Amino acid sequence: MDLGIAGKWALVCAASKGLGKGCAAALVREGVNVVITARGEAALQATAAELRALNPAVQVLAVAGDITTPAGRAAALAACPQVDILVNNAGGPPPGDFRDWDREAWIKAIDANMLTPIELIKAVADGMAERGFGRIVNITSGAVKAPIDILGLSNGARSGLTGFVAGLARQAKLASRNVTINNLLPGAYDTDRLKATLSGAAAKTGQPLEAVAEARRQQSPARRFGSAEEFGAYCAFLCSVHAGFVVGQNLLTDGGAYPGTF
């Protein structure tokens, strides 16, 4: 299927590895020029080289910086000639017990996982509407639908973003101008973040890492972890010309782990 987005420009956040990288790779394969951001310069440049090799016909620009800061956002936006596609992504806050989180911890989580995406949306949405095309995809978490007790900081911040997007996406000045905003809610994907979480659980319980990983796999009817490549393909479709009628949705990709009907 031709997604109809060749030649467009995308800004993909936290794209040096994991799900962000998967999304950037899928867009590059479709002929989309990308600006990728991440804090680590070396990993980011290595990813940029991989992306250029996937499709030498597109431009891949790498901007190292912290997207959760005004300076990081400004640098990323300045590098992109125009943002036709925005993929919001940032590392999740650490797990823990809410009794141990002070105001600073909450503000940091909200700033990274709620306010940063909103600031980027604010920077690009009206321009998208003027041009008559825009796709905004926020990578949030399956915990928005099925909260995980130790991820309270993430549950709270990402749920705040979800509520905000529900209203914004339905504004006629955006939706009627072919600008869509949707959220992708990943479950357990084979990423460094999941590996770190599993390693922490193994250390805490004294169980072998593989036993902890296998127990987590068994929580999914698919009996496996998702791959960044398949997540990226789903994201690329949401960014395509064929997804213009998908507006304000929270799309869960978790291998069937969430047991509810709605």
C-alpha cells in the first residue's frame, strides 16, 4: 500500500532507539524526510546513518538535545523545514511508590510526558491546518487504559495528555483541515526500557532474568513482546493519507493483554 506521504517532513522525538526509532524507520521507508531527536549524540548519529541507508532518497537530520526543554524543542523545530508529521515521544518516568514522590518528581513527569507534547503540538498544528495536511501521533502507554500501580507518575502524566488530546483533536479548525491527532498506547515491546524494567524486577525478586521475562510474555495472549518494527508500521499508517478519518483515538497495541471490551 502506498501511504501517500513521500516527500513529507516528520519530526520524530526520542528516536535514537526503541519505539521512536521504529517509527522513524517506517516513515523513512515510505519516503518521508525526518528530523530525529534524542539526548545522546553518538546513538543519535548512529541511528541517522542507519536511516539514511534504508532510503538514500530522503533527508535525515539529527538534532541532539533534550526535547523536554525549551531549547531542545526550539532546535528540533528549527531543523525541520516544515512539520507535516509529528511523533511525540519521551522516556517514561521511573517506577516507584507514590509516597516517595515529591512535587519535583511530579512536575518533572508532567513536564516530560504531558506538557512537552502539548508545546510541540502548539508549535505545529496551525501550520498543518493552513497547508491542509497534518498527522500528530503521541506515543503514550498501555497503562493509560490499564494503569500499573508502580508507574503512577506515568499513569498521571500520560492520562493528562490523553484528556487534553481528546478535546483538541476534535476541534473543527484542525479535523476539518485534515489534521489528525491520535495516541498510540504500546504494551510490552522489546525495548531497552522493558529490559531495564525486567532487570529491576529480577534483582528485586531474586529470580533469573529470563524467568521474569517469560512470565511477562505469558501475560500477553500473543505470548511474546512486540517489536519496534511493527509498532513503527502502525505509526506510519496513522500518518498516512488513508488515516484522515481516524481522529482523537487511543489505539492500544499490546498483543491482546488488555482484557476489556472497551
